[in-house]
Amino acid sequence: MDDILRVEGLTKRFGGNEVLGGIDLAVQTGEVVCVIGPSGSGKSTFLRCINLLETPTGGRVLFHGQDVTQLPASVLHAKVGMVFQQFNLFNNMTALQNCVAGQVRVLRRSRAQSVEKAMFYLERVGMLPFRDARPAQLSGGQKQRAAIARALCMDPEVLLFDEPTSALDPEMVDEVLSVIRTLKDGGLTMLIVTHEMAFARDAADRVVFMDAGRVVEDAPPQKLFTAPENPRTQAFLARTMRG
């Protein structure tokens, strides 16, 4: 398979603070890669640099071999979509309107085509009955599922998830993870920052452990979770998997 996404020597500084210290990572088409690690290890900044929500200090990100800085921002954000911790839905719009707006404004689809696609993806994530509800009327899990549908409406080739369940009550986590598993079954390429270790173990093709702005270990889940090689990975998993 070809690499759909390649990160080479990616660095990011905020003033004198080095958040990313030179990351190399390749993701193949159809692959699901979960990124784990302690808080403050640079995981979210890493995702945000991939689709230029943050500007990297150094290195480069390639999408289908093309430097992402050479792509129009609207094209990049459609093709390399993002699902955020805090949903980022428009509060004055219904779930359906949230899914339609980007298609009309960015992809220049007709409203009729946009509504048709929005209805399809809202149904796919189990949100069609709530299409006329505004975010304030939805639970956290419902908001996140609507946000996933909105991202899918843009026909992304890669979907980035930044801790998609961290803002949810525990009983709502499974409904969002179930949607992500369905997307995996459909062959969507995904890069997922998560603290859900069981999900990473079960759903990922590869798991990347980050610490202090660097990739410490990158391995299939069965290897990383049962026989991690790096002492830092071992210590992290011993703490997070305890009990």
C-alpha cells in the first residue's frame, strides 16, 4: 500500500518551549493508527500540525506525496478532516445544518446534494432522528456523533480524531467508539489520539506511544500492549492499565 500521509522531522515550538521534537510517521491508506501517551506529550499539537491548524516550526507533512503547505486550506481541511474533543458544532444550527454548511461553502455542492449526503451520514452514525436538534438539545455523545457526520460529509481521505471521547460522560463513550469502529470496517484511514487503551488495543492497526514531543515506540497493538520494548512505554502502560 502507498503512504497516504507521511510526516518527516516535524517540530513545533511555542516560544522557547519545544512541544514536538522531530516526529517521523507514515500512515498507509486504510490504516488506523492510535496515538497514546501522557498528558502534555504533544499528541494534540501533532494532529493540529498535520492539517495546519498549527503551523509547524520545522519538518514537513506530505499528503499523497504533496507538501500540505502547497494545498489550499479548504482542500486540506476537507481531505484531511478533524474531529475535536469539544465537538466544535455551530450552536445556532441544527445537526443537519451543521452537516450541510461546509459542503455548500467549501465544496460548492448544491444544497440538495448537500442535504442528501448529510442525511446519509447522520443515519450512518445514528443521528438521523436528531437532525433538527441544535447542539444544546443533544447529549455529549450525540454532539460528537454529529461532528463525525459533519466531517464525513466533506469526503475526507484521512480523518484525525483528537481525544474524541475525553469530553464525554463514561456511559456515552461506547456509542462514539462504536461509530469509529464502523468507519474502520469501511476502510477509512484514521489517526486517533486517545486515552482509551482498550479501544486502541482492539481497533488500531498500529499504536504509537508519544512522550515529551517524540515518538518513543510504534508497533502493532498486540506487541505494544503485551511486550513494549521501551522502558518509558512499559512504565506508562503499567500505570494506565493497572486494574
